[in-house]
Amino acid sequence: MRAILIGLAFAGLCHGARADGISSAYTDLDWKTDCVTYAQADEGEGDWADLACSGYRGYPVLVAYDDARESLFYGFPPGGDMTSVWESFSGFNSSGAKVEWRIETKGEKAVPFAAIHRRSVSNGEDESKPTEVLLVSKVGQMDARQSCTVGLVLATGNPQANDQARKLADEKARAFACGKDKPVVIGNVPAFGRVDN
């Protein structure tokens, strides 16, 4: 009887512990329900807005919208202000409703190190057929407030896009130097750029 109780107690301890490794978690991103607009254009100033959105367990998603183009920052920004850089497609674009966070677990600590987010980019030749791209971004941490695009994966017509984006995130995001390293591009993605402010 005693051996059975010890075995059950040990099984309970093992069940409560989390396995180390990398996994995914998903959050929603709906401007109407998940975001707060904290700055926007006054009448006659154009069409722009800055939003702070809920992300993964306290890690925010910051959205800078300007003239039907979006730049997103995942995690904690430098100085607590909006994105320190603008990164977006030259064509009109919008972000998807789900964010995939790549989480590294060590014991009881789970830290998101990368975000994978689908973007829809307008097609100048056929507006009814936008190009879908998965953006892989580094997540800004409290002690190292860097977030930037690590890679872009063409999703339109690419059944391997999700696996390619996860592999990119897992292999490149943690050591990626924002502003120095060049993002990896898989497939013929629309023009994308970074502007340092």
C-alpha cells in the first residue's frame, strides 16, 4: 500500500512539472476588442493611429497604422514609447487575427521569444488576390527591448509556410541583432522595409 501511495505521489509531481522545450501559444488580435488607441491623427493630419494591444501574458503588441499600412512591435519597446523603427510592406497591408507566440520553457519559466503573424498585402495587379506572408519577429524582453522582423515566409501557395516560419523563429530569433542582421526571406514576398527613427 505504501509503495502504491509513493508511486501515485511521484506520478502527481511528474504530471505537475512542465517539460522544457519550445512550444506555441496563440492570442487574438482584434483592434476593436483587444487594443486601445493612445494616439491618432487629428482632422486634416492624414490617416494614422498608434494602438497598444493585449498579447501573451503581459507581453503587449503595439500597432502603428499609417495610410493603410501597419508596423507591429511584439513585446516591450525601448523607453516605453511606440515602435522605435517602422517595418512594413510598401503595399497596403493588414495583420491577421491570430498571433502565434513561440515559447521557450525552462522549469517553471515560460518566455515568448518570437511571434509569427500573418499579413495580407495588396496585389497591384489584382486587388481581389492579396499576397499572404508570415512575418517572424523577435519579441522585445524587459531587459533587452528589441523587436524586429527576423524573417518573411511567403504563405500564398506554400503548404510548408507554417513549418518554415517556426523553424526560422526557433533557429534565428533569440540571437538576431535588430538593425544589423538582415531578415531571412523565403519565397517571392512583396517589398518590405525598415526605417530607423
